[in-house]
Amino acid sequence: MATPTVENYVKQIYLAAPDHVGGLLPLGELAEAVGVVPGTATTMVKSLADAGLAHYQARRGVQLTDAGRRLALHVLRRHRLIESFLVGALGFDWSEVHDEAEELEHVVSDKLLERIDAFLNRPVVDPHGDPIPTPAGTIAQTPPSNLANCPLGESMHVARVVDQSGDFLRFLDRNGLIVGTDLKVINRESAADAVQIRVGRNKRITLGAASAAKVLVAPNTTSTPIAQPRHARRPHKRPKA
């Protein structure tokens, strides 16, 4: 049984490493992600390597082994299903579930997790649009487009929000930009770093380019099933186009 510390490390390596060439995550970035000094991260990574969960290259970085990747995906599955349950069944706001899930992901049993998954009708993404790994350890690909680079004038919907800080999620919620929301990008002003969006039929919103890049979108031919428990209403309805 992996400790919470081990689970946190493999999860952070998994989440951050794809952004780096060759999949090697620098130890300084890992230390920042888990909130420790680099020396502490180095010691832990060496322990992960000894346990067969990671490959460590001095002065280059760390990379998960197949066993480490499987463990990371299992932790992510727990985390994202817990977030889905907190929002879909218990009425938590999507801006407040991350920290709760960080604690609960280390203690929920596989049996309870299976019951949660069945209760929510097997969602494929969590309330933020993050893909939920399957029990077999497979995970869907993230949509490649965001509000800063998607085609102008095409009917899209919010598929995923990659910045899950409370303030940003509450801002999106106030403006109706939740997962599943129909929208179109109608204009981009590069000189002002501004992106103009039409939500639904009439509502117009302007975002900065940096914020727009944090909202991933997919064409409306692509569905985004979110957590929906039996005998419970979905907390966020997708607005009509």
C-alpha cells in the first residue's frame, strides 16, 4: 500500500511531466508542485526509483515507470471521482472540492470508489472537465483547442478548465462558463490580448488571452458527459444554444 506522500509525488510527476521534452520533470519543478525544498524532493524521488515507480537521472529529472504511471492514474481516478461525488451528490461548489478531494483520495477504498462511480452513472470527466481514468488505467485525451486558439465563429462547448484555483472557477461560474456551456469565439484583439465570446444566444464576455487559454473547448459534435448521480439533479445545466 503506497503512502499518501508517495501517491502525491507520482500524481504530480504524471501531471507535470508531459509538458517536458522526453517526459523528464526537473526536480525543482516537482519540489514546487509538492511544496517542498529541492533536497527533499530529490530524496523522495530516489526512494521512488528504489521502489520501481520512477526513473531518476541526476541533474536532468524524473520520469515515471509503467508501475508509477498506473499508481498515478489510480490516484487521479480516486481524486476526480471524489470531486464528482462532492459536486453531483452533495452539492459542493466546483471551486471548493479540490482540497477536499486531496485529503479523501488517500483513504477511500476501491469498493467505495466503485459504488461512487456506479452512483454517478460512470462519468468520463469530473466537474472541471478533467478526464477520469478507467479502472484499467486508460485515460481520454484532452481537447487540443482553447478559447485563445479555437476557430472563430464555430459552435463549441467548454470541455475542460485547467486552472482550478477558487477565484478563477468562481469567475467562470458567475459568467456561465461551466463545463458543457455552449459558446462561440466571435473576435480576438491581439493588441489588447482580449478574446470576445458569445455564450448561449445573447450573452457576451471578454476574457484576457491568458485566461482564455485556460478554458479548453471542443466542437459541439463532441459530447462531454459529466457526473450525474442517480436520483439527483445535475448541479450545472448546459444552457440551450
